[in-house]
Amino acid sequence: MTTDIVLNIAYVDKSFSGLHALKDVNLQVEKGKTHAIIGPNGAGKSTLLNVCIGRLAPDRGTVTFNGEVITGKSAHEINQAGVVRVFQTPEIFHDLTVLENVMIPALATRDGSFKLNPFVRMDAETDILREAEQALEEMNLLEKKHMHAATMSRGDKRRLELAMGLVQHPQLFLLDEPTAGMSRADTNATIASLQHIKERGMTKVIIEHDMQVVFSLADKISVLAQGQIIAEGTPDEIRGDPRVQEAYLGGTHHE
Ligand code: ADP
Ligand code: MG
């Protein structure tokens, strides 16, 4: 294996009480690349991500991150190692401001703990404040930093969640359908923000239904259908692959 493989998923199998969700999945993510995983609903995409971040244990197979086997480690340990995931449904603190939402994961990353120290004075944390503002700037949310998170639009909430991920300085950023439920305008704004962080050379895995997002951002695409990788290649290769059109466009999803 070459040294520039950040994530190596090898022979991963996972069943849920009889349902075979992942079947012998092999996938390699190269450093600095944006690797998209596409496929119809129920294909096993989120399950695969959950295996990578330690939320689910595979029945068989291993996941290696930067040359180290992470299968069996806790979700917290994997996160501390630099694997950051943004969830399919936004997990934000609705009662806090936009800026506070981003300061919390920044503090957690610095202190190595998810438990917020009640004695921390947010307004005294100038470095954390600056980092949080940078992440908001990258997601084009800086002008909204004093807004209550609860009052944001759905698209802004999802970009806020991306900023909360970015502020953790991911070595591997895993995004589960970052534009799900967004309007076309919000989707385009999110593509622009993701393109911007792509230029910084961040390694990303992105699960996405929206073909416009996939084709604008991905260097490589793996297609998952019924728990199996059925095709892999560049966006051009995948676009023209009849197996993909059959499995993906023949699936339950409609744009
Ligand atoms: P995708 O993200 O591609 O839509 P998922 O990984 O969420 O697919 O699901 C793959 C299959 O596994 C689906 O049939 C789903 O119902 C099933 N599944 C996912 N998580 C669980 C679970 N915790 N328990 C039982 N079945 C599950
Ligand atoms: Mg999913």
C-alpha cells in the first residue's frame, strides 16, 4: 500500500439481524482527495460511515486510518485521531448563538474532552474565538455569528454543522449528505464552500444523493448498491457506467 492512503476500508461486512447491510466492502481514500460514495437509499452508505467512525463495529474486516487500524477503537478515540464526521441530520445547539455553536467543538478539540468545562469563560477564549470565526467565514456564515442557531434557515444550519466540523481541524472529513433537504440556492452556496475547503487539500469522504454536488466536488466516486461496491472511478467514468445508471437511477431516489 502506498503511504498516501488516508483511509483504507478492507473486507468490511455488517449485518443487522439478518439484513446484510455491507458485503465485503473495500475502499481506499487518498490524501487530499474528495472521495464520493453514492448509491440508492438503503445501500449502506451511512452504515459504512458509522463503521469508519467507531459508532458501529463491523462483523468482519478492518478500517485503517493513516496506517493505524482503528477498528475496535471508540468513537471518541477515532475523533481525537482526526476523523471528523458531519451527520445526516444537523446536531447543533439550538439555544446557543451561531458563534457559540462553533466554539464548543473548538474547545472540545483543544481540551480533548466533549464535556464543557462550566468554568470556561467563552469571551476570554480569544484563540478559540478566532478559530471559530475562521470556520464560520469559510462557510460564509460570519455575518450571522450572533444569530440564535434555532432561527437559522435549514441550509444555514447545515453549513453551521460543517463549520463545527471544520473547526476540529479534520485530517479526514466525513460528510453524510451535506446538502440533504437544501434548496438549490443553498446547495450551490454549500458546493462553493466545500470547493473552497477542497482547495486547502483536506481529505474528504462525501456521501451524496445530489449528482450536481457529486460531479462538482468528487475526484473519485465509489458506487454502493445493496451493500456492495459495484463501480469505482472518476466522475467521467462513473457518469457513463451502465451498471451505475441501472443501480442508482433505477433506485428509489428521485431528484
Ligand atoms: P443509506 O445511508 O445508503 O441510505 P443505511 O446505511 O442507512 O443506507 O442502511 C442500509 C440498510 O441497513 C438499510 O436497509 C437500513 O434499513 C439498515 N439499517 C441501517 N441501520 C440499521 C440498524 N441500526 N438496525 C437495523 N437495520 C439498519
Ligand atoms: Mg444514509
